[in-house]
Amino acid sequence: MPEPYGSDIAPVAALLADRARAAMLTVLLDGRPLSAGELARTAGVSPATASSHLGKLLDGGLVSVVKQGRHRYYRLKGAEVASVIETLSLISPRVQVRSLRQSRQAVALGEARTCYDHLAGRAGVALFDAMITRGLLEPALDAVADEPERSAYEVSDKGEKSLGAIGVDVAAVRASRRRFAGHCLDWTERRPHLNGALGAAVTAGMIEHGWFERGRSRRSLLLTESGRTGLADVFGCVI
């Protein structure tokens, strides 16, 4: 069998091709761990079936287990897995909205949501645009297109000062083993939003400062009035 790109994507693709497993992985996109029972209800399957699916996802390296006492919780293996799922959403058909509740959830996710651990949706795209436009983020000089593990962006001196306003220690974030800063093509906006260790730190800082609050549906975030003001004052981002 020829392997022109050196990777065998078939096993991972097979894991993602089951609707129940896809539902479990999608709900885990907000970065918070869930129990097998919660994932079973999300996927609409029995606990025994959910355990079987989770075993396959564990073996395939798509999820990991967090243990707390006698309890086991599951989460995505890492940001790379989340990126794959978000990217697949770009080329996948939209779920048909059949109720007012689904319609409201879709609107909320489109406005602001977490993509694993960083801000996505209209708010995420607007923030990324503002950071680039104001020179807070600059293309990294050593960025290489075919080496995605390298950081695509660096923080300018001006940007470091702005990020300090929400408690982001850029030097500490840069020391992380995770890729420092890149971007995802946003699933709903079809434009980029910030990801990587910096994206996660910025999102965590904004939530901690009360700029965003968790919404009723998983992954959704609500922009507060203080957040609207803070985004405009600190980043020049008007939403």
C-alpha cells in the first residue's frame, strides 16, 4: 500500500465515523471532562454501549481519563484532537434545526463559544482581527508553513502590555510545551481565531475577569457588559 504522506489516517477516520462517538467527541470540545454516564446520555446510547465506544476512543488516543477517587471522567486527548473535530465541521453538513431550543443554541454557539480551551465564534474572530490590526500579534519570523507545531504568531511589546491587563503572563505562556500561538479556521465564521497556549490563556483570563460567562449549553459563552467594555478598551475590539 502506498503511503505518500507517511500517515495512516484510516484508523482515526474510522473512530470518527460512528455517530455516537462523534457526538461524544463534539460535546467534549468545551474542554471540561464528563463521566461515561453523561456521555451516554449525550450520545443517546446505553451505558454499556458508551463504555465500549469510550474504550475504542481511549485505545485510539482521542480521549484520556481523569480520575477523581472512584470516579472516572473523560476529556479530549489534547488541542490537536479538538482542532481536527473543529476542522471536520467546516466540511460537514449542518445539523438540521428542529426546535426553538436548538435554534437558540445554534445562535449562542455562533456568537461565542469555546473551541476546546480558546475563544471561538464571532467574538473569537473579532478579537483575533483586532489583535492583528492593532499590532498586538505579529507573524513569527521563524514560522514555517509545513511545520504547524511552530508558533505562527508572536506577541509585540504593545501586546504584552495589553495582555497583562487580564493577567496573562506572556513569558510563562511561552514556556509551555504547547504551541505558543496559531489560529483555527472558525467553524461558523469561516475566518481565523486565536488558538494555542496563548489562546487558552487569553480565554481563561477573560473568563476570570468576568468578561465572559458560561452559557446554558455546553461550549457557549455569554459576553457581559464589562466584557464588551474591556474588549474595546484593552484590545480595540468592538462586538
